[in-house]
Amino acid sequence: MPLVAFNNLPTYARLKAEHHDVIERERAEHQDIRELHIGLYNLMPDASLQATERQFMRLVGDCNQIVQFYVHLFTARRIQRGHAAQQWIDEYYTDFESIKKHGLDALIISGANPERAQLDQEDFWPELTQVIDWASENVTSSLCACLATHATLKYLYGIDRRPLETKRWGVFSHRANKTAHPLTRHTNTRYDVPHSRNNEVSAAQLESHGLKPLVESEQGGIHLAVSPDGIRFVYFQGHPEYDAVSLLKEYKREIDRWFSNQRNDYPPFPENYFNEELQAFLDNFKKQCELAKSSPGAMPNWPATWIEERLENTWRDTALSTFNNWLGLVYQLTHLERKLPFMSGVDTDNPLIAVTN
């Protein structure tokens, strides 16, 4: 939370110049410790629905903010669901009409598994665009993850993502190139982020529309960018929400697909993810799989626990820092009435002035 400059101590001016959060006493007196209502628009398929809930809710709940977080789950009704997933949604999710009625302070839009070449042909597209339109006017800040970033950029700016020659899959080193922005304050200037995607939007595409890339990688491309105003929309191309095992589960699914002849080649390792010990083990596992498939025979035993114990998570602390910064900004800008996006006096065209000047 920000420091309150309640007297003329010069240290406050010094800290403010160093981009620490300092607010004047008059502004502090108009703030109140309160609850924050965060929406999670979960577009993931059945197999990943609950894992995605947990991943984002961990990041929200672990933030170092003196607030009570209420996370409201909702999804696109046009996504086809199996019986178990639909039961889960019916019991624990709300609907968009209720979200609009009660309002949100912030919104997270998850990634999704695309089924069509064009995003605007996806079943969820009509509902997603309604959510984007509503959030643009009524929510302090919306955070878009991976495919949701591509979809939102297409809808709002006409930016088309470009297919990659090969899937960008693994853990990549990134650099924060705008460290003065409130979202990147006090984070490492270089840190890892997982990626898992077949398409990308480039820095040049973003900048041509006035959007601001904040974090990027020579190998991984853009990870974090923001809308021209700096906060209303926050865009991730990477997956800071991923658990340590998320890429491992994807890798195992691809092995299963190869073994059942749903893909032609044995999957490569996610880049920069497995250490040398795991690579040696998994190379040997590949040989066993090839032998079993040629026999034919059953797939060798997959020692999930043994592998998971040797995985390393090199992105969690910075992911928490970024979410902490994001929700801290929401707290400082949002109105006490959660149906209103900003406190009185906040410039809606340039809201960050209220917390950086």
C-alpha cells in the first residue's frame, strides 16, 4: 500500500521520485480499507477449468494488499461443456447479467483453446466482445491472458495475431524495458515467464496503435503490455499464472497424443524448462516409448511425482509482484461504489496521473 505524505518530510519527495507509491494526505483521507471484487471470465476447456481458477486465485489471494478479495467466476455460455464441468459451473459460477448488475473493480479474462483459424469465428466470440465492451466502460482495469490478449487486441484495435513457424513453448528470460511504469515497479528487471502458444502479436503491432510494451524477450517475444492510458487493459502473452507442473502436463499430453497416433512426431522438450537430470531421464523415457509403440505394447510408467519434485519454478515471485502492483493500482483508483470504475477526480483518459504525480 502507498505511503501517506502527511507532513513535509523531504524523504517523501525522494521516494516519489524513485517511483515508490506515495500519496498526499488529502487523497488518503478519501480512501478507505475495503473489499475488492475481481471477476474471472474463465474461457478454458473442461480439463483446465478448475486449474485455471486456482492459478489466478492464488495470485490474487497472495497479493500483499490490505483488502478482502471477492473473486466472481463466470464463463461464456456458448462454450460446449461436458456434464461434470457444467455441473461445476452451475453450482459455483455466476452469469454475466449478475456481474453487470453488481459491478466489478477488476476483471481477469483467461486464455482459451482455439478451435478455429480465425478468433472472430470462435463460439465464445460474441459473448467475449460483450464482456470487453462492458469492461471498457465499467471496470477500472481488465487483465487479459494469452489468447484473451489476442482476441481483445483484434476486437479493440483490429490487430491480427501472426502464426509462428513453431510453437513457442517453454520458459523464457524477459526484460522489463519500462521500469518506471507502476506495473513493473520493484520487480526484477530480468525474469522468467512460461509461454505456450502458436501465434503472437509483436511490439511493432502494439506500438503502431499506441499500446505500450513493458516486458519482452528475445526468444519469447512480448509478455506484458498495456493500453494507451496505461491501466484500463493489461495484456499478457505469457502465462505467469502457470504452476510449476503446467508445462509438464502439456508435455505429457503431447506424448500421449503421439503414442495414440494423434500427432506424427514425438514432442520436443519445452524450452529451458527441464534440468539436465530430467532431460536425461526423459530422453530414456522416449526410447522406451518408441520401443513400446513398435512392439506394440503399453506406454511405460510415467513417474509423475518423481518428475514433479525435480521441476523448478523461476517465475512465481515476479508474477506475484506484478499482480500485487496491478491490484494496488486498482485499489487506489477504483470507486468505493463498485459499479463505478474510478474515484472522483480521476482523469479517465489518463488515470495513472492520480497515482504517479
